[in-house]
Amino acid sequence: METHLEKHDPGRNVARYYRMSVHPNLFGEWTLQREWGRIGQGGRVRLDLFRSEAEAERALSVLEGVKQRRAYEYAGVSH
């Protein structure tokens, strides 16, 4: 599961992205990878570990809602 969100506000010089994806790791856990920053530049990356794919996808869904409330919009989604 992968989601790409963007936030644009030219009047305030805002051009941000937030990308999230769920992947298995080598130890039988699931990782929620988050990357965010200014569009066109390198960003920050954070990895959160979960015991199951369902837990990681639930966390991704919660974060999508949080970002949408902060004016981020879908730029690309693949489930």
C-alpha cells in the first residue's frame, strides 16, 4: 500500500509532499515508511515497525486523515 499527498499554497510559498508506504522487513515485521519535505528537494524519512500488515495499514490510514485535515491532497495512490 502506498500513498502520495501534496500541499500547495503559492501565496504562502508552500509546496510540500508526504509519501507513505507499507513493506515487510527481513525480520517478519511490517514497516510504515514515511517521507516528507519540500517538493523538488530531498526530505526526511521515518520508519515505524508493526507486528502485522493490518496494523501498519491502519496507521497509514490514520496518518492520511491527519494530513488531509491539514490541507494535503492526494497526488497519487496505489493500494
